Amino acid sequence: MAAALVLLLGGCASSTAPKSSAIGPSLITAGPQARTATGEAARRASEVTAAWPGSAAQQAWEHGYFPLQDTTEWLPEGAFHNGADKAAYLAGHVDLATTLPVSVSGTTEVTFADGSRLALPQRSAKTVFDSLTQRRSACAADCDTRLTVTAVRPGTTTVATSRGQAVIPVWEFTVTGYDRPFRYPAVLSQAPAPTTPAPVTGATTLHSLSADGLVLTASVPHGSCDTVRPGEVHETDQAVVLIGRITPAESGRPCNDALLSTPVEFRLSRPLGARAVLGLADGRPQTPVAQ
């Protein structure tokens, strides 16, 4: 499992919404020694790592089903054929012209790449269909169009999780006019629901880990006239938090309102191993973000 965790670690961007953004061309490289975090951000990082051991998020990340991708639905290629179909789908204009399958046990299994299995409550086909009809997006046009489900069958799909690739059960809905099914998960994530944290100075977006596990590369958001400094790290035996550091622009210096992002290397005191990289703002384990 440790190897899977190392390969899947990543980060989440700051929740501040800039007017514009760009990735800076330069890379702030790590020095020969780890930079231990200090100040207010360090206190926040300490709170984050202290809350991780034994938490519901840690249990799901290490032992449960914690998907690293959106598993809300998988639409067929080419969906939708036209604006009317899309409007009908988003407005919940879906009819049922078949009998929905019913589970006998009410449970199902997630199978991980190492062969281990996890039994979880099954999300019924009826629950999925009800969720489709309860959509309430207003349609400005083509409001009379309706979609018809003519068959519902069990199936599987593969998703990326904190424990590596996993095969999960899905319900495959056949819709009139579409050759391939609309698929929906028959099992739900065990990860705690994400929250919307307040902006935190020092939050970073993690992109990669060096082969030796000692250097994490993450981008640090900053203003167009700010100076990006080497980042700092808060480490425990179970988790790591990265803290970006900047020097604000001098008062009165003319600067535009663009938000830039510069990649920075963060050196650890020892290889990351199976430790989780936690977000400074929300305390959640971080997942890959492509540059």
C-alpha cells in the first residue's frame, strides 16, 4: 500500500479566486536541508497533522474506499446528441420503461489491485434513478424533451483510489438513442465530505515526488510583484504539510492583479514513504494535480 500512496499523492489549489492566473517559468529549488516550518502557518500545520491519526479520513484513506477522481457518473462518449437531450438530463426529465434490479443482500464489494476486497453497502438502482429524476436545473429551451431508460444492468469500472486502482460496481442505464450506457456508482466513497475552508496563507498545489522520496514539488500562488521564497515543511511520522512562503511586494509598487503560480521544491528530512501529504487549508490528503 505504501507504494501506491507515494504514486498517488498530490495537492489542492488555494481557494482564493483570482481574476487571472499563470504558471511562473522559474523553479525555486530545495536546499540541502529540510526547512522546518515556523510561525502562524506552522501552528495551523501542527493542528492538521495532530487531527489526522485515527480520523475518519485516515481510516478511509488507508483501509477503506477513498476515490481520487470524480465518481458521480460516467456519460457515454458523444453525450449528449443535442442540446435538447442535455437540457432534459439536467432538468431531471427522465422516464423509466423497464424494471429496476433489486439486490438481495444490500451489500457489494470493491476489489483492489492487490486482490483485497472491501464489502460496502450497495447503492440501489432505484436510488440512482431517483437521483436522476430529482435534478432541478432550469431549462431555458427544449423543455418538452424527455429521456427514456429502457434497461438497467449491473457492471463494473476501474477507478483510482488511495489504495491504488480498484474495480467498483456500477449500474449501467441504457437510454433510448444512445448505443453505450450511462453508468453510475453502485457504491459510495467512504471519504468524509469535503468542506470549503477559509483561505490560508501558505497553501500549495502538490505536483510530484522525487524518485528518492525526499523532494516534493508544489506550486505556490502569489501576486505579480511578490517574491517566492523556499518553502517550509511540517513533518510527523504519519503526515506531511507543505507551506509556501512569499515576500509581499513593497508598498506603493505598481502591480497588476494577476495571480501567478511558481513551482517550489520542498525537501523532507526523510523519504515520504507511506505518510500522507495533507492540505494546509482543509487537512485532507492531497491528490495529484497536473501542471
